[in-house]
Amino acid sequence: MALVTVRVAAEQLGVAYSTFKRWVHSGVVRTTRTEGGHHRVSEAEIERLLARQQPERPRRSRPSADDESLGGLSARNRLQGFVEEVRVDGLLAQVRMRVGQQTLTAVITADAVRALKLRRGDDAIAIVKSTEVMIAKPSRAVPPRPR
């Protein structure tokens, strides 16, 4: 049974390190402790969490998000997920991805879809590089989440 660090496990699940640490401390994630008190996560536990995150998705190895695997991109906002739908119309294509429990839609060129050979069910990484981020608050009709 191979054990990995919390940071590596968070990367494999596509979540932030702080989020994963919070899951560990709240008991959502089962860990083993080293003699020094550090948490280690088994590959079986990572598989369990992946299955819970995306139950309809067949198990496949996830691509690494290291700089080298993406040709040295400078963007840091990388969201790992899988392609739910690809629609090509003329010069543009619409790609819908599932990232955890959220969906993300990107409009890219049809040439890019062909070059990447994007198909439904493929693992993919959405890379967000933007000068603007919009934030909205839910309407009053939605009850606030407990803290």
C-alpha cells in the first residue's frame, strides 16, 4: 500500500492543499500518521475520494499538472477535470468540462479542438489566465450556508 503526502493527494484530486488539509482534520479523509505526526494518504483512499467526486466517470490515471507537462505555462489557475461535451461550429468550438461538482464552459477555436483531439470523456486541464474575475452573491431567496 503506497502512501503519499497530503500535498500530492490534493494535487491528484484537483483540490487546494488547504481544502484537503481541512478534510483531513474534519475526518472526511482517512490518513495514516508517520512517527513524526505527519499525515499520509493511501492510494486506495485517493481512489475512494475520486469515485465520490465523479461517480459516473471511469477510472483513469490523471495527467500531472507540473509545468513541464504543459510545456512550461506560467498560468497557475489549473482546474483538472474531464470533458463532458464538445460542440464544433465553424471556426469556434464550445467545450464543457466537469471539474469536481462544477461545470466550466470554454469557447476555443475548432483548430485547437482538432489539435488536442478533444473528445467526450477525455481528461483535461482548464487553465485560467485572466485580468478580471467576477464575483456574485446569491439572491436573498437562497438561504445562507451555515458556517
